[in-house]
Amino acid sequence: MIDMSTMFVVRLWLVALVITVGSTAVGGLSRPTAADATPLPEVTATASGSAHTCAIVDGATVRCWGDNQSGQLGTGTTTPQGAPVEVVAVAPGTGALRTVTQVSAGRAHTCAVVGRDGVACWGNNSSGQLGDGSTSVRSTPVMVLDPAGGPSLAGAKSVVAGLHHSCALLSSSRVACWGNNTFGQLGDGTTTSSARAVIAVDDEGAPLSSIRQITSGAFHTCALTSSGSVHCWGNDFLGQRGDDVDLERISQLAAGAFHTCALLADDSVRCWGANTSAQLGNGTTTSSRTPVAVQAPGGRGQLGDVEELTAGFRHTCARTDDGAVHCWGDNMAGQLGQGSTREIRTVVTVVGPTGDGALASIERVAASGNHTCAVDEDGRASCWGANDAGQLGRPARVGTVPLVVPHELTEVKGVTGWPQPQLRAPHQRSGELLGRQRCGSARRQHH
């Protein structure tokens, strides 16, 4: 008899297969090279969704490309785009969305911090993940409402987009979340979804405080405190919140769909949660509720000198201080950047655009879904992995080596967009739904 955990792993595998295979309208598996193209100029950061990508360009505006079935590109239409298009302003007819300092992409929605005005979101809104008080799909940006009833979430420092929920780190060092809350991923002590922001609380019901970074997975959220400890809440079926965790001096967190990783002060990495595709980086496919050390490429000791972490659906990437990018986990769409889609269970170094040598001079990296993007020191963005909806910005269904995102490109013909699988987490007992882990403490906390 097949138990629930086996059924869930099978379901995850099937979902990943659907996402990876997607549409075949753009042609079969191919290995495109970095053909001459005028790159998207002065990119400062990228954000990868399940099948779309966004970038902050020229220091303040946003351009997006890829799947657009829910308006997640923010152009006022639902037409998929194989080339970068400019996100429009909140007020109709006033040009582009400007003064953007940070952007995050979820499964089919996107959010951005807009100067001192607050957070703007656009795209799918079936669970209220845009935070505008409604569940209406928005193909243009709308402002997230303040928990106290104000017209905007003013003072937000950063925003993260999960599968169907979003969270923002406020200037008060508190966390506000909105959208789907089936597994308690909003952190307000309930499982009631909310179309407007609610404040995440601790076990005593007081607002979480002294938070300096947040990250979100498919159905869970984690926050890093100023002291380096971690609070996680939401779904924990595969241990993505962490169990019996005792980590100190954490400097950054990154959450994948069902796993979480931490960058430590000594520049090494620990991961925990689902490991069905070797996304924990320890050379096995055994899931772990306790942190495991990420190995160096080739399994020679621990990965070190890491400056930035990012996690996709079932893969993880790290940027090291020499400007290289190392990835591990699922490679069914080439998201590890190895020039192939073969199964790899070890940490590998992303190759250069020609397939030779290593990708170099990288300053930012972002993974989500089944693709990965990076920005180099010259402000050029490159992407690799799944491309069934044009999320790489180049006309090929799969890019197994980094491809420069061009400034302009003729619209990809025949792209049908990203299929919409029903990604579900299994049922959990109510205590587990609202359970909260605090890394740095061995005890398991519950509401």
C-alpha cells in the first residue's frame, strides 16, 4: 500500500514533469548558444517566477517577459512575451512603473517595492496575493493595502512572492503577509486567507520584531532576525521549516518550494527539507528535517566563500565571492546550467555561454520554478533552464547554458504559455499547520 508521503513525492514529480515539458510549440530540446544580441541594459536585479522573469533596469523601472496568462508581466494584457516588456504604472496612462527598488516573482504574480509609496503587485489574485482587498486578476499594478486600513503599505523595505501568497518586510522590522493561508503561511496564527496584509506574530500572538530578511516557499515563509535566528511558519510536511535546528550567525535565507537553505557567517551553506532531486546539496536524495552541509563541487568538502543564495522549485544556486555560480538539484530543464538535462546529484559550477569554462563576474543570481537568471558586473542578464513560455527571453524551449537576455527580440511564435498544474501540499494536523520553528532553538514551537 502506498503511503501519503510516497503519493506526495509522486505528485511533485508529475507536477515538475508537466512544468518542464510544457509546450512543444517552440521546438524540441535544443542547446542554443549565446548568439549575438544587444543585451538588456543596466540590469541591477532579476526575479524569476514559475514561468516568467522580471528585471529592474536603468535603476528604477521593471521589464518582464515569459508567461502572461494572469497578467503577471504587468503590461495591461495577458499576451505572453518572449522579449522584455515594460511594466506600466499604477495610475493608467502615466507611463512606466518607476522608483522600483526591489522585485519578486511568484508562480503567476509579481510584486515590487516602489520607493516610499509601498508595494505594488500584479497578476493572478485568486487567493488575494496582490493584497488590494480583492481576488480579481490584475494585468496592471495595484497597491497593497496597509493592515491598518491605509491605501498603501508604506515603508516596505523588501517583498517576497510565494506560490499564492506574498510578504513584505516593513521599516518597523515587522512582517506583513497576504494571500493564501491554508497552511498558516501568512503567520498571523490562523489559516484564514486574506486579500489585505496581516501582521505575522510569534507564539504569544505578539508581532514578530527585529526581522531583517524574509523568504517564501510554496506554502511556507521564513524570517531572519537581527540576531541571526530564524522563524519559519506554514507547511512542514517535508521538514522545510526545520526540526531540531541549531544554527547560529545566519546571514541569509533562501526558500525553495519545499526546502530551505541558510548562508552562515562563515560563508558555508546548510539546507533542510525536501531532497527528492538532491536540492539540499549533500550528494543524496534523502529529505532531512535537520540542516545538512552543502558540498563543494565534486563533493570535495563543503561549499564555501558563498555570498548569495537563491532557491527554485527543486533546485538551489549560490554565488561565490569569485563571481561564479554553483547550482544543485533538479536539472530536468537544464536549470543547473551544465549544457544538458541529465540528472546530477552533486553541486556543479554553471558553465559559460559557450558551454566552456565557468560563468564569471556574476553579481546577482535568482532562481525560481525551473529556470535561473544572473546579472553580471556589466549589468547584463543571462538566464538558463525551462523556456516553454519564453521566460529566458530567447527563442528556444530549453536553454541548458546561460543565454544573454536581449534588449529587443521578435515575439516568439507558437508559445502557448505555462500549463497550470494543481500544486497541492498534503493535509496536516492543525498543530502542524500553525507550528512555528525558530532556528537556534532545539524545541518545536506551536500556537
